[in-house]
Amino acid sequence: MKLLPNKTRSLKSFLQKLDSQGDLHHVRTTVSCNQEISAITDRVCKSTGGGQALLFESVRESRFPVVTNLFGSARRAAFAWGRGASFQDIAELIKNAQGRGSDERLRNLVRARGRCSAPAGRLELPLRQYGLTSLPALQNWPGDGGRFLTLAQVYLRDPQNQRINCGIYRMQILDDDRAAIRFLPGSDGARIFEAYAQAKRNMPVAITLGSDPAWLAAAAFPLPMDISESDFARWLSDRPLSSARAPLTDLTIPADAEFVMEGVVCPEENTLEGPFGNHTGYYAPPDRAAVFHLQALYHGEDPVFPATVVGPPPMENVHLMRGSEPLTLALLNVDYPCIERLRFIEQGIFHGCVVLGVDCSRDQEIFDLASALWQQGPLKRSRLLIFCDREIEIEPLSVVLWRLINRVDPEQDILVEHGRMAIDVTRPPSGPPVVPSSDIVDLINRRWHEYGF
């Protein structure tokens, strides 16, 4: 399969770039979207460095090729985050922006550089006579309840302020015309759905699959409510991004999407969704979920279907979220100057589990800081905050755990609040550090060859 660069369909351009750099592996033999693609992807994801992106050209159950592991390396994830992938660059921008707090500064930056100057035109992709079952959605694990869309960018209009919201929500295909859509409790999607339910109105929905990676990064980042994901994506990206209005719902979506679906969710209707093999390493049990009714499906010429495999880490979603670390740290540093370093914990990255290096000389009460972080900002849903003095290396995690075990007093240094935990590892050590003498180090350096190594 030859990938031709396409200036208006940015996923294709991204794949063509990866192909030219030898970072895209073509699987030309026929494979199944029932566990086979997922098992191949899982093995590649867990290889050193995260492996190549994978393009499956021949899928038994569908006419469309599938791409996985798109963001399964630090370098590929950095492409999605654009300017946000460099701490020095992003910190300088936010530092020099106008505004008191991080939210206000980010808002001003996005408004100044991220808004589209031209009004969005109508989507130009042709309407297709296909149903949802024509898509090569994956069943990742043997106990999954069916086939799922795992990179669906779901666009909704908030009925209270008319803003367009975008989030990534998993969807289980039920038949040609229906899919279960799971809005996590506390998400913007759940809040907007509830607003339509209270008004007893059907909720218009547009769903895109495959577009410029910046759209996906924007949908994944916890933004303040008054910053739109589309404006944020434009600010984040160093590439021009175009929007279009979906024909039926009039929702503003990426113009470069590979697939677009439009339909409605009826608030009085729900169905059983799941089980679903999750990043916890266990199946999420079946639960009630909203039902999306397909009214139209569009795709461009020779589209590529993007998917991700969710399961025990490391998976590609770890790299995508790790790519947000420079931006997250820069924003936190505005509101809490004592926070100097940040590293998400791979095993708990989608619960916001993080190690923070703090400057204890600023006389910041660690548990007050934890409570403030849980009130607002990008770590407000974090289940675990580990605070280390800046003298401690925050990577690898084994060093942090070693320090934690030997320094923490469980009665004084652990805070549990509403199902979340903060651990203070800034307690001074009980004695001087154990290190070899400099004289002995110099000696063995001089004589190293004499020891037969």
C-alpha cells in the first residue's frame, strides 16, 4: 500500500512522514480485527522504545486498512503535542503571557493564536452507504463484549452556552445503526448529556476518526471549561488546522478527518456496554451506557482507520500522555512555583498518578499543596500525588519508591482524601548519605584496568 501525501488529510501526511523515516511497519498479510491486530500491537508496544507504528493493509472483516501504535514512542507522541512537547519553549510562552494564573494565561495565549480566522465551511466528504459494522473496529481481548471504537473523538454542543466540546470516549458497536457510548462520570460529555436529558431533548453528536494528531492531543488534555479543544489544537500545533461544519448536526469538526459519523443520542435510552479490557489489567464490568443512533457516515478516498489497544501498560497511550508533561509542568509552575519537576507514573498514568519534585525551601505545606491541586487544574483528578524534595531524582520510579519506603512516616506523611492519596517524601533523611570516599573513587578509577575488567 503506497501512502500518498495529502495536504488536506493530515493523518495521511503523518503516516507518509513516518513511512519515509522507517517508523511505519506495513503488515500486508490478511489479519483479523478480532484480537489478532490487538495481539500484534500489544507485543510491539511492549518492545524497547515502543516499536514502530503499524499499518495493517488487509483486514479480513473490513475493506478499510487499520493503523495502530501511532503514538507508541516519545518521538511520535511529540508530533501530536507540537509546541507543547518542549518544556523550555512552552514555559517561556506561558511565563511571558498576560494573566494572573495559569488558566488565564493559557486562555489569552489560545485566544491570541489559536482561533480560526475564517468561518468553517461545510464538510466536503461524500456520504457513504455503509453502516457501523463496516468499520474495522477492534475486539482487543477475548472477554470483551464486542468490537469497540477506541480513538473516537466525540463532538457535542453544550446546550447551556452553545460551545462545542470534544472528548475521547469509547464506543461499542451494537449493529449497523447503533453504538453504545460511555461518558465517564465527571466528564464534560456526561455533564452535557445530563443537560440534554434534563431538557428532554435528543443530543446531536458528530464523531471523527483519524485527523491531525493535534486534535487528539487537545481532546485528551484537561482544559478549563471556557477553552475549546479546537482553539487549543490550533495553538498547540505548528501546522495549519482547518475545521468544517458537519452537514446534519452543524457541529464544528476537523476538516481533515478520515471518517465522520453523525447522529443523535436519545436521553431516555440506554443499553448494556462491556465488558471491556482496561488499562488496569482487568475487565471493566458491563454497565449501562447511552446509545448513539447513526444517521450518516462519511469518509474520504482510501481512508485509514485509526485504533488503539487498551490494556496493561506499557501501551501507546502512555507515550501520548507522557507527551503532555512539559505543558502540564509549565502550567503548574505558574500557580505553584515550588513545583519544579513532574513525571507521570506509567502504571497509573490514566489515573493522573504523578511524582512531583518540589522546592521545600519555599515553606510550602505539602498537604495544603495537594489539596489545592485536587481543587483545580490538570491534576484535579489525580488519584496519587507523590512529593519529593528537588534533590531526589524522580526517575526511575524504583529510586522514588526506595526513598519513599525509607523516609515516609505513614502516620504523618500520607494524606487520604475522598479516595485519593498524597505522599510526602520531603522529610529530611535521618543521617548523612552513604557514598564512597572521593579518594577511593579516584583510586579505583586509576587502577580499574588492573582489576581485570
